[in-house]
Amino acid sequence: MINEIIPPDHDIFYINTSNEQELTQSRLLSYIVDHGRADQDLTIFFAHGAGGNKNQWRRQWRHLTGRGYRLVAWDNLGHGRSTRSPRRTDYAGARILADYRALFERFASRRNILVAHSYGTRLTLGLLAELEAAGRLESVAGALLLGVPPVATPLAFAPRLLPTFALEWMRPFLTRSFRSLAWHPDTDAGLIDIEEEATRGNSLFMMRALLEQDFRPDPATLPRLAIPIDVVAGDADRLTPADHGRDLAARLPDGRLHLLTGSGHQIMLEQPDGTNALLDALIAGDR
């Protein structure tokens, strides 16, 4: 069903990534955890992209619920039900990555799998690089990266010289442009409407601050990420075409590119069965 949702939040996770007291109320991240069973030793993390939210993983969450794995999904700062900060610097890539690392450290099991979409794939590569540098890469059994942007080039956004109020005035145009670039032409219109309604809560101040300070993985770290990493592209994705995924997979020691037909950029929503099959294979170590 296109309107299903992840169950209500279990908690609000408070992450303090600064020693400055005045910032302590600005990084409240909304997250949900299915703790699974005590006899399981696998945690699966779901990192959404710029402008997304944790509920975009609803089809994967439903697919995995009941198997005993621990599942963790969250809204990045300024997204979904998480805090909206008025400070531009709060959306810097390094700070968003620090939030991700804090969630990982809190919920990681003996084995972990990282699932990410779009900008979330860059953050995931950054987290993997940090774990590799700390000698802890073996704690991650694999990663599934959907709709990857270019590895180290700036992320595109609306004209940078326009003030935020002008961007808000242009929001209908930006929404139509995103729809044409990001969705497969045959995607259910009801699904697109639901996702567009969810994004209306994203301020364009936040989106500009996030994308102008985007995190970019160091390409030199990629050859050291020697774990199974499946890179997934949609055949009709005009926002992050398959060539980006092909380039990333070629830079990784155990990277594989998968092209899902009938999908644009929102792969986990447009092709949930194909996404879930790849995730199952990664969990089973049978990719």
C-alpha cells in the first residue's frame, strides 16, 4: 500500500555534537528502533537523503519486521520530526555525519548493515571511512547504496544568488522540476503526491544550507572500504544517473552495480521488491 507508514516514534534521541551550551537544544533527532530479538546480532541502519525522511523506508521496514533484526531509521536535522535549526552551520556535512556516527555508536551490534539513499550514501561512505581509519570496518557486514550522487562534486540546487524568500516563491516550479527528474513516468501518482506532501515541511533555508555545505567523501578512502557494497541505480533516474553508481562501484574493492528497471531516483519506494531482494542477499551473505 502506498500510504503505509512506519509505526510511531519510540523515542527522541538527543545528540550533542558540540560543547557549546547554547547548541544543546538544536540537535534533537527523531528516530525509531525495532529492537528485534536478543538472539540476533544484526542491526540495519537506514539513512535517507536530502529532503527525505525516515518513513521513506517503510517498505523495507515492513519487509524486515519480525525477523529479529534490530532496525534503526531517523530523520536528519531539519527533516521529518527532527529539530529545525535557524543556524546555517548546523547543517554542515561534518555535523550531519557526526549525528550518523552517534546513532551508529548507540545502536550498533556485532554485525551491522548500512542502507542509504542519495545524500545519505555520501554520509555512509564517510562513516565507513571513519570506521576503517579506527580499525573497525569489520563491524559492518555490508552496505546497500541507492541513487548515489557523484562522489566528490557539489550537489546541485536552485540558483545560489536568490534569497530564501524567492526560493520559497519558486517552490512549485522546483517541485515540478524534481518530479520530472526523480520519478519514473509510470510511478503511481498517489505515491508521488504522498512524498511531495511530506517534503512541504522542509524549509528551503535548510535545503540550501545542507546542500551548500554537503559532505563529500575523500575518493582516496574508497579503495580501503573492503566490504560488500551494492550500488543501486534506477534506469529512469535523471537526478543521479546510473553512471554515478557505475563510477562508485568501480572505485570500491567489492562494489557491484545493480540497475533496477521501472525506477527513477526514489528506488526504495518505486521498486521495493527489487530493493528488498538485494537487501536480503546482503543480509544472507549471498550477493
